[in-house]
Amino acid sequence: MFSKRFEKKAFKAAVKDNVKTLYRKTIDEATPQQLFQAVSYAVKDVIIDDWIETQKRYDETDAKTVYYMSMEFLMGRALGNNLINMTAYKDVKEALEEMNIDLNVIEDQEPDAALGNGGLGRLAACFLDSLATLNYPAYGCGIRYRYGMFKQKIKDGYQVEVPDNWLKEGNPFEIRREEYAKEVRFGGNIRFEKDPVTGKDKFIQENYESVMAVPYDMPIVGYGNHVVNTLRVWDAKPITDFKLDEFDRGNYHKAVEQENLAKLIVDVLYPNDNHYSGKELRLKQQYFFISASLQALIEKYKKKHGDIRKLYEKVVIQMNGKLQARPVLIQTIQSWQRHLRNGQSTCSQNYFHVFTRLYRRLIVVS
């Protein structure tokens, strides 16, 4: 048994309570999809105990952390994978059979998370599983795609591509973390000025577009060791949902332009890039999640460490992506160099030292 907290009687009661609370139904009335949701929430409840303990231990030991950044994570179905890694698959199967529920049937209700497509995505997923199993502190960082790639259908003997709406029923294993949302800015220009009081250099970005990056955390369960790491995927939300003044003036497209920008960034994995708009969108996607992830990791570091020059002692960044992702990461880190210099008195030569040390700890898998 994976955990003393994971007891058959308590688990069965949790499944029943979830069906009642989520759907106002009894077990006998619930559909297979509803049973899948109820069982998944019961399993997640057990996982969260170890998730909290794992992160608490990392914080107490101030552990050096790997941030694995990837455009895609081909994770597979979470329910069965989590039960296997918890070494609880057999026990849960028996508990559900006592409730006249077939675990194999409800497993088939879970769609594959459309966060990845092929080899790079599967490599990223296996890497995260291995890090958790080997007890390495790690975060996976990516994008919460709404449609992923596509679903395949055969019509009149030909393959037809249709959107894969994998979030239609919700994802019971994710947790929205609105409190860690970050603003990501695109374009504009940088204006330089001297602070008249402190004499420090200030870099001010103007005339930019921006979206809010909102993280969703998913548990990565290590095999049989009570370790739970985190896959953090970022959703994009508009800074301003709706511009009523523009709408009233008849500028209907401008009234929702921020919402449309946010929606485009996270709609599809690998949008068609055989035209300029597609190339620009891919670049924005890469910049979006890397910028948000770097903001989060630096903010976390500064809670315990006052000297940003030693960032490389607590952070390792691994990049899983194609060649075009590398300059985006470097560009983003350079923008952070400017940002950090605004608020601290350390000279530019020292920050150059910090980021060259961090670059040397940057591993790119392609």
C-alpha cells in the first residue's frame, strides 16, 4: 500500500462523496465519465498530502532545483499512471470492484492530455517521471494548450484533422494557481533614463502588448517513494477582459483584441508556420511560457536569497526544444537582466557574470 492514509474504506467513501458533491447523484446513477472524475479527485486527494510534504521538504532544505522547459509534454493518461507510481493500482481496482465499478472502463474515460505530440513531448514526460522517482527537486514548465494538436478521423478514405477539445470535461488532476500569475509583455520599445534620486539606470518598456500568464499545476508522482514534483503549464488570460468604451464606439474587434491575443497563444500546439503569422505566433508561445517561468523561479529565489548574483547556485535550467527556442530563452534572460538591474545597485558587469554562469548551466536537448 502506497500510504497509510490510502485506506480502502476511506477511499470508497471519498468516491461516493465526490459523486454526490460534484453531480448530485448516487454511485448507481453516475455515468462512466462522472465516475472517472470522482475517482480521480479521490486519488488526487491522497497525492496532495505527499505533494505538500515534498514541497515543504524542498523549501526547508533550500534544495537546488531543475526547471525543465519544453514546448510539449506527452504525459499520457494521469489516473492509471499515478496509481502505478503510487503502487496502489491493485488496491484501488479491488476497492472499485467492491463498488461494482470497473477501473478499466473508467480509465478509458480520460482523454490523453493534449500537451504534447511526439518524441520531444514523450522525452519530456519520461524525464519528469525519472526526476521524481530519483528524488530530484524539479519543475516542468510548459503551456496549457486548449486543443493540443488534433484528433484524427477517417472520412471517405482520407484523414481529417479536427480540434482535440481535451479539457471539455475538465482536468481533475490540475490545480489553478491564480496567486502566481505573471504579466508577459510583447513588443514595444525600451526607454532608458537615470533615476534622479539614486542615480541608477532605469529601463522602461513602452507601447507593448501584454497578457497574464496563469499557472496550472499537475502532480508528477515518483515511483513508490512519496515524492511528488510539479508540472506547471501556463494559460494565457487578457489583462483587460473587455473594453466597453471601444465596443460602444463600434470598434468591436478592438474591444476584444487582448482576449483574442491571449486565446491564440494557448490554443494549439505547433501552429502552422508556413506563413509569417504562424512564425510570429510560435515565437510568442515560446517567449510567453519561458518569460512566465523565469519570473516565477526568480521570485521564488529572492524570497530566501538577497544576492541575485548567486542564482546559479540554486537553479538549473534544462531546455527541451528545437533550435529556435534557444535564442528566445537567452533573449528572455537578458530582459530579466535589465529588470533586475532596475531594482538593485549592483553594476552591470556583475550581472553579466551572473548570467554567463547561468548560461553554462543551461542544457539544451534537441
